[in-house]
Amino acid sequence: MKKYIVVMAVCIAVIGLQATSIKNNEPTKATLGELLFFDPILSKDKTISCASCHKPAAAFADTLAVSIGVNGKKGSRNTPTAMNLVLAKSFFWDGRAATLEEQALAPIANPDEMNLPIAEAVSRLQGNEQYKMLFAKVFNSEPNEKTLALALAAFERTLETSDSPFDNWKFSDDSTAVSDAVKRGFVIFNEKGKCIKCHFGSDFTANEFRNIGLFDGKKLSDSGRYNVTHKEDDIGKFKTSSLRNIAITAPYMHNGMFKTLDEVINFYNDTKKVVPGAVNTDTLLAKPLGLTKKEKQDLKAFMLSLTDKKFIKNTKSDTINPKKYKKANPKKNIAVAPHPILITI
């Protein structure tokens, strides 16, 4: 109980500092959205915020297989990263949201997450003098459903990363930015591993939906995209996620069933060995990849190299440092008080 009270007190203190800092500067949609993202005012019992499940130090993903909502309710799917969404074409594992604004409001109203009807959330904000002032400055109106969504989405759009060792190697022509293992792994990624078929582009995702062999209609019964489209071909399909910062967004897959990248790579190497009775698996995975132990290690090294420098200790070591945190402003132009965001380089 003491721990709970201390945590809540710290959270409230930080929110107060953020609001004061914004108040003393010219607020923007993004800075207002950041304040809202970290404020538990948007949950039914005021105990959790968006950041409770989208943890900054985990690249705005969760570290649990499924997140815990108000009153200890467990969700049904893993919380994906909220970073690098500017180019996304749909949102959530099943793509049920067409815009980032639509996505931003859904967890607030979801009974298993923040469990607060949007109308009630808006009413709370309208009754808060600081938020009334900030919304008036940014939107020239009182808080409402549309402006709440716009602010949250604006903040999420600032969470882009493009300064990884891989970026330095490929786009800055720095051959020393990555190890030879990373370079070999990139070849495997593009050829023998077939990863490029689904994970390409600047964020390493085709923004498509694929059934990778994690649906058997029994123990693995989440129908995924089918629940949105009701098309039989979509049974078991889920959105292909971005691979940026993948090393620190464990656990993996829509249900968080894999705890490590090694488990993920072993699964893709022979999906039927892990889930023998999978239904409707993509033809790309019809046969085992046949990766050797060394090739798996190199592929993992490549995936580690996609981690932004903000999250790693040494960009040449391929070693993630999840313990060293620094209270730092994630964006220099955001006029808010600091909160734990990034791992020290």
C-alpha cells in the first residue's frame, strides 16, 4: 500500500510540474498531448495512464504479455509500441482503427483498459482549470472528443526514431557503425530468412496483415483481422509490426507468447515445430527456413542494430542496456517537465 501511495504521489507531482511548465511556455498540440498521455485522469479510477502500458523505456511498448487495466483487468493482446506510427495505414493488431486519432481514444473507453467513457473523460478535462486553459490556447475551445484525440495523436507522431546503428551504416555510409555480424544478418534478412517480404520500408513493416502460424482454433484462437473484416481468408492474420527498437519491446507477437528474440527467430525458422496444428498459415512459411545457429545469431545482431541510439549503451556492442535510465526531455522542443523516457547512451 505504501508503495502504491508513493507511486501515485510521484505521478501526480510530475503531472503538476508538466502542466506548470507548459503553462509558462506556449503550448502545442503535441505538448498538450504529452501531458494527457502521462495523466491518469483519463482512466476510470485515475490509477493508470496511456504510459502505464506504453512504457517510454520500452520504446512505448509494454513489458508484459498482456497489459493490466483498471481494477487489475487483463487485456487480451500484447501492447505494441506507440513509436514510429506516422506512416502506419491502420492501427491495433487487427487494424480496426483507420487513424491515429481513432486509436488514441479507444484504450480510454475500453472496459479492459482505462474503462472511462469518452464523454466522461471530456467532462473531467472541462472541469480541470489547467486543461481548460491549455485547450483554449491550443484549440481555441474547451476540451472535447475531437481535440482530445488530436492532442494525443499529435504527441504520438513525435515519437519517431531514425538514429540507429543500422541507419548510420546504410544511410550515413559509416561502415564502422555496425559489426560484421550485423552485415551478415542483413543479407540473411533479405534472402534466406525472407524477412524482407513482410518487413520493409523505413520502419521495416509493409503495414500488411499476415497469418504467421499462430492460430490453431484451439489454444491459439484469436482470429485477428477476421474479427474486423469477417473474411475467411483473414482468420489468424495480424498486422506486421515495425522492427525499429524491436530489441526492447519484448515480449513479442499479438499475444506476447515469445519472451526473447531468440524464441522469435526459432519460431520463424520452423513454425510448424512450435505450433504443429496451425491453420491458414502464410505460404511464405510453408517450409522451414533452415537457418543455422550462426545465421540465427547474425540475424539477431541485425535486429539489435535497429535500436535507436537513445536506447542503447554502446552502438557497436549490439548489447541493449535496459537498466540505465535518465530523466530527460524526449524532444528538445517540448516544453514540459522531465519524466523517465530514454535509456542513457
